[in-house]
Amino acid sequence: MLYDQAIEATNAILAHVACKPVVALVLGSGLGDLAQELDDVVAIPYTEIPHFARSTVAGHVGRLLIGNLEGVPVIAMQGRFHLYEGYTLQVLTLPIRVMSLLGAQTLIVTNAAGGVNPAYRPGDFMLIHDHIALPGLAGVNPLIGPNDERFGVRFPPLAKAYDAHLCALAQSVAARLPEITLHAGIYTMVAGPSFETEAELRFLRVIGTDAVGMSTVPEVIVARHMEMRVLGISLITNPATGIETDDPGTVNHTDVLAIANAVRPHFAKLVRGIVSNLSLAS
């Protein structure tokens, strides 16, 4: 059933374009403006793609973009879906399967995240070199249920989920961009939509979290299930240390989008540099 849905969605997209993408992009909260960097773009609203969900969160436009970035054919989700929107993880991750079926072999997945590591500052970036899936550890995983071997094996390994060569490439590109601070750390997914309590944030730090967010991990699991190479980048939009202060402040989605907008040019340079040098990451 899921495979049939993925094929139907794939064929609907092929009715608009014949381009075979090399790279798939998932653009997180406020980062969808990277779409302006694409050449020869065909934009398809999710509403026109069978079995695609609808983006309901501010900062997620809800379109699939097919075009070229630095001369490389790419397909990009301008807005993603989240567990907290009420979608199953199978629905949430269907676009990853479709982008793989269209030909994309590399996934660059991005998100906006809170900086649990106290060394991180709003506007910094973090290269995801591993993740902790709290919903997954609690039994919420996109691969639960019958496995379709046409997608991948029953028990895909995730020990090296984030491609080491892609990570090295991203660090090399960032090193040539003085306006960018790129950390490397552990991303932990929580379900949301409520932001974490101070006690929860202290717990996250104890278990090794550097940045926390409400997305990304299900997409990475499905990408690896389909043997895609994965690179993950978090934009740090707010401190989320759990450390009590006289004025702890509060985090809200509007502030997240404001930080994302402020660093948009830097983010575009980073992604363009990575995509243009993908041949070096092998």
C-alpha cells in the first residue's frame, strides 16, 4: 500500500518534470527561502501530489521544488511535516521515499533547533554527526509495521547514519566562510509541539544532546532505509540549556523564524558550497 502510494506520487511529479534529481533537500523552519537560489525551478504544491500531507506550520510553505543548484539537479521540500501535526510517521516520511524513487541519492536535511550545548549561540549552525530519537526509543518509528523489501531491509543499521565524507565536506566549506560558525554535535528529537521544561532540558544535556528539535530523525531513518547518503544541519535559533537564570526568557516560533531569516544568506552560501563540491565527498 505504501509503495503504491509512493509510486503514484512519483508518477504525478514526473508528469510535471523529466529531470532526475541528484540531491534531495528538506528545508526546515524559516529556511525555505533557499528556494530562491534554485535555477529553472518547477514548483509543485503539495496539494497537487497524491498522498502528500499539508504543511500547517508557519515558515513551511508547502511546495516541492525541482531545479538546479550550482548546476546540480536537486529536489527540495519547501516545508516539511511533523509528528505534532497529527500525521503518522509513514505519511510524514513519504516525500523522502518519493525523492529517492525519483533518483536522489543524497539527502541534505535541515532544521531549526534549540542549543542545549551552552557553547552554542543563536545563529550558529550544527553539523549533525549523530542523533537520539526519543520518540523512536519509546516505540514511535517510521519503519514499524510490515517491511516492504522494495524500499529496504527489515533492520537497517543506523550506527553511521550521517555520511562521514559529507560531514567532512560541510566542515571544509564552512571553514572558508568566516561568517559561519559550524559546530558538530548530537541532535535529539522530541515530539513537541510544547517546548521543553527546564528539567527536561537538563536531562537532554545529561544524555549527550547538543541541539534539540521536533523533526529530522524520521526522515533520516527512512533515507537510510532506502540507502541514501545523509547530511544533517541544524540552525541554532535559541538557547535551550535548562539552566535557571534571573531572566530565563521564553522561546516562541516567531523568534525561531526571525533568527532563520537573519542568517538566510549564510545558510544559502553553506548549502551552495556543499552541493557544488559533492563530487569531492566520496
